[in-house]
Amino acid sequence: MNDHTPNPAAPMQGRAPGSSCRSGPQDRRPGVCLPSRTSSTPILALLLAPLFLVSLLAAPASGQGVGEFVISIGDVTVLPGSDQVLVPIHMTNSEPVQAWSMGLDYDDLLLGVVDASVDETASEPLLPAVFLGGAGSAVDLQVIYPAGSPLPAGEAQRVLWLVVEVIDPSSIPPGGSLIEILGITSEPPTAAIELDDGTIVTPTTANGSVALYSPPVVLAGAESGGPFDGQISVPLQAWTAGPATTLEMGLDYDDLLLCEFDATGGDLPGLMGGDFSVTLPPVPWGDLQIIIMAENGAQIPLLDGAILGHLVFDVGPAEVGLENLFSGLFPIDFVDSSCFVDAIEVENTLSGAVEVRPEFIRGDVNFSGSVDAADIILILDLIFPNASSSLVIPCHDAADTNDDGALNISDAIRLITYVFNVGSGGLAPPPSPFPGPGMDPTADALDCLGN
């Protein structure tokens, strides 16, 4: 996997003047507000902007078909209560880019592009000039990098955020709406890229979308952790249209995972005190049914992204046994027709995920949490197996004590010198990850916790 671990965030309730709001690591959820930096536009770039636009429209596309150039608009989700979100724009460019522009089209009855930001993008350190023009749904976007500081070549690098505002949340239809944001390719201003040498290139464009949701909505979060964490807790959130007495939902996940539901760390105890109960009726292995009921004449209040509780997944070696260690990204899905608010079905369900990272301690072959003589014996058994051996080592990376990408007698010798403090290598610790757990920093043919 890349470093975009799934991570839903609470919806934004608005933004302060001069700020933008940034999506989460997967560019699928609204996130926190960021200060806008488009106000620091160089004066010279402002003066040159009209000339740049004229040159892009008038110059022949002499760079078409040269290298790879793609501008793609991201997909985001706007949850109830949010009025603003950042839509990412990514670029793949095989050569440095001096400037780029594109036209945008969308349903302006529900959305409006109100600003742009380069915060936490590949463009930010270059301080480009950013211009938004046009009216209604026809938006003209231009980005100009300072002379001598082009955008370096890169693959799918985030270069800009579009600040998109929900015009009227009350107009979102029941069940929500999916609004496309289109990169205009058939009429001016079309997408264009100016390279560092002045060549004009017509890039490929990929459209994006904004998913608008109206309550009720139920959302499973996304969290990650390694087996040494023991447990990974994933929040379960809900948005409702008003008070209720019963919430019910069914969840499905990989049967490698052991899961429980814990409401004590959620928002319900603070909202309701002890006037609610949680039951988990038995269902087939790998599934979890949750029923939350108000008691003592109380009601579950209107929920605006409240955390109902946490799905707690056991992933550590102490829980599942050494031979069952695993890693990977595992979806958390809502079972069809299983979610209800007072017997009214919830159609807006957003699935989540739990990621188990392939973490280990180098030299800790038996995953005991420490490195000792028992690990040396396991390495020797792995290198010199016998007919009666039933040895199971789920993480060969842990046995590669010198991190050379191979398993041989040198790994046993390296660990002996460390554990028993002998020879010239005595007390020299194994390479990272050590002494704490982590992921292998070296790419090699060995694996750890493979499914």
C-alpha cells in the first residue's frame, strides 16, 4: 500500500475568513481547516497572468503526445453539517511544469468553487500564483510558478486544493446526491500545460466528484495499526434527522478479524447518561449486529456525527496465536438492509476499513516482544530444518537479523553476538526496526505477516 491509509475525520462546521479546509489522507473525507496562502501572490505573476492565458489559448499544442501529462480531480464526501470541503487536484508530469490551466464545470445549484489553496501540496514551497475566474458553473483555473522554479516532474502529485462550498444544504435531496466536477476538454478554456522550455502540452484530464449526504447517515471509520498494538479501535459515527429510541445496524468484515463493540468510549454516555443499552445478537461468524436502545423514557437525541462507540479488532499475537498473524487492508461493510433508525431503513451507509501493518521487531522471531536465545534457536531451525520440524515463522523479515535480504547462518551469528555479547560485534543491535516494532525500511524478497 501507499501511505494513504484510510482515516475519516469529523465534518467541518464552517471556516474562518482566509482559511481553507483540507481533506483527509485518502482525499475522501472532510477534514480540518487550513490557512489559505493564495493571498501571497507575487505582483509580477499577477501582471503576467492575462498574457499566460492568451499564450495557452493561442499557441499550438506542439507538445501533444510528448511524455505523460495527466490532471485529475479527486473524489470527496461531504457529510451532514459540513458546508465546505477541499477537492484535491493531482498531476502526473514527466517534465517540469512552468504553468497550467483548466476549465471546470459542475452543478452550481448545489456547489460553488469559492477558493483554491496550495497548502500541503507539491506546489506550496514554490509559491505559485493561483487565479480563479469565470462565473456560475464555468470556472477558469490558472496556476503560474515563479520564473526559474517550475513544478518538478512527478507522478500523481497533489498540486492544488479546490475549496468547494455547499450552496444550500437543505436542498440536498433525500438519500444524497453525487455531483461531478468536470475538466472541460471541448471548449475554451481547455486544460493546458506550459513546460519549462515554453512548450504547450494538452494533458489528459480525469473528472472528480463530490458526494453530498443528508441524514440519516451511518459511517464506519478507518484506522491502522500493527500486530504489536494488540487492538485497533475504529469509530462508528451517526447523523440523524431527529430524536429516536432505537438504532440498529449490521456489519460484515473479514473472518480473520475478531471484533467487539465498545460504547463506553463514545458520545452516548455523555449524551444520555445510563439511559441506554447495547445488545449484540448472535449472527454468523465475521458479522456483528448492534442494537442501541433508549431506556427509562429517554430518547437518543439528534446526532450530528456523534461517535456511537468503537469497533475493537484484536490483531496482536497474544490474541490470535503466532501462526495466525496477518496483515492487510480489510473493509468494514454495512450489511444490506440492516441499518435502521426507529425501524426506518438508513440507506446512506459509508463503509470503513481496518489496516493491519506488517510490523515486527528485528530478531524477535517468535513475536514475544523481546530478543533472546529462543529466537536464535528458531533461526537455526529455519536454516537447518529436519523432517520432524513443524516450525511456523510468519515473518521472515524478523529472522533477517542483518537486513541483507537473505536468510542464512550469518543471521544466527549476528543475533548470537548481540544476545551473548561475544566477538567484535558484541552488543551491536540489529538494524531497524529495533528495539521497538516497525515496518521493514528495506525492500527485499522477504515478507512479514503476509495473508
